[in-house]
Amino acid sequence: MSLTRSLLLGTLVSVASASFAYADMKPEDAIKFRKAGYNVMQWNMNKIKGMTIESPDSFDAKQVANAANAIAAVANMGMGALYIAGSEESIGDMKTRAKAEIFTDKEGVKEVAIKFNQAANELAKVAATGDKVAIAQAFKDAGASCKACHDKYRKD
Amino acid sequence: MSLTRSLLLGTLVSVASASFAYADMKPEDAIKFRKAGYNVMQWNMNKIKGMTIESPDSFDAKQVANAANAIAAVANMGMGALYIAGSEESIGDMKTRAKAEIFTDKEGVKEVAIKFNQAANELAKVAATGDKVAIAQAFKDAGASCKACHDKYRKD
């Protein structure tokens, strides 16, 4: 199995072999957990941007590596499985900005998911080197792959 | 620097060298980001429990390893820095269950944080081996270290 294929399986279709964890999941919990993943990535993206681009003098290799590891680990944890039936719309206070297309456009989602996973894993790999300039570039590439999904599948 | 000391710095006192990222942070965002970290850990703990204890026949080594990596990465991302002034109490819809003591009892927090970090990193290490029985034990140890903090520093 190729790395790409393996990442994709981790992201999108982990439902089958872990049905215990999803069969009884409430749609509002699915929204809660996927938002948690995005928020963890957002905070860590902010930190990396700050330490490499906005305030490069504050660069701390260990913190940047930890932040990148968190982003990659979340990217690899199989969030695609959280787009369950019933979680298409906000439920009370549990808001979702997911567009309907993320539940139906399997090929399109697969494409952005693969690119994002690759970019997140690359960012973690580059962050481990401590090379600030290379990290800034890998950060921008990862950010572009985030935006590609937001543009297609997230409401404003 | 010992591993323990290094983990602690990562968890608790990353404010100093990353001041850009926290100086302008709104207290409600600090609550949002730390809750996101706990929620990511909760989902992945649920998955590991399901695949090793509740439904061991559904064990999937790759998914368990990815779940454990997410827990460890969140444990290492420096969430202690999110307990900023102004984030002691819920702010509107952004609820926090943190007790006041987590903001004041630095020695007690340090103790539970070190134990939790060690348990989370150990869980990731054991999960990488694919040994289901050993993973179940490491999961229980990690869960106990979660509970130790909840009992002391989280409201019911």
C-alpha cells in the first residue's frame, strides 16, 4: 500500500474497522470532535507562523517541532470518520461550517485530504530539522492545503 | 536537561519564548484551544479503549498507533500556556470546567502534568509496537493520569 493510500485510509475511511467507536456516536459529538481537531491545528499553525514569519526572533525549534507534530498527528487521526450521517448541519449550540459537498463529493474530498496529509507530514518532517527558513516554506505549503479545503468545503 | 524537565517546559512554561502567540490571545480563545486539546485526546482515548478493551476484535494497529500519537502530540504541545489571565471562568457560551486551583497551585499542576506527559508518551511508544495487551495496560495508565488531574483541577 502506498503512503498516500495509507494516509487516505487513515483520514477518510476508518469507519469500517472501528465501527464500535462510531456506531453509537451522537452527531453533535462528531461535530465537537472534528472542530476540536481543526482548532488544535489552528492554534499550532498560529504558533508556527508567529515563530517563523511574524516574529522570527522568537523562533524556538522545540516548540515549533512540537506544534508541527500536533498538526501532523491530528491530520493522521482519521477525522474523515467524523463526517457521519446527521452531522451535516449545526445542532443547537454545536455549530458546523461544513458545506453539504463534503458529505457527497468523495473524489474531491479525497484529493484535498491527500494533499493536506502530505503537507502536514512534510511540515512535521521539516520542523524536526530546526531549519527556520525551510519550516516557513513548509508552513506556507501546509496553509495552502488547508485553504484549498476551506475554499471548497467550508462556509464563510 | 532531563526528559521530564523538557516535557514540563513544553507543557507549562512555553509562554516566555512565544510571547507573540499569547500576548494578544483573547481569554475565550485560550479556553477554546485548550478544550480542543482535551476533546482530541478524549476521542482518541475512546478509540483506543474501544479497540483494545471494549471490542478487542476490532483492533487495528495502525489506527491505535495514530490515536496514541495524537494524544502524545497534544500532551506535548504546551497547553499549560493556555491558562492565561482572564480565562479562569466561562465566558459566555465558552464554558470552562477548570477549577481556580489550576491557576494557582503551580507545584501540584506540575506534578500531574509531568505524570500525564510521561504516560501519554509511553502510550504512543507502546502503541507503535502493536502489542494489544501492552497497549491496553498503557491506556489504563494514561487514563489514570488524566483522572488524577480531573479529580484535582476540573469541576464536575
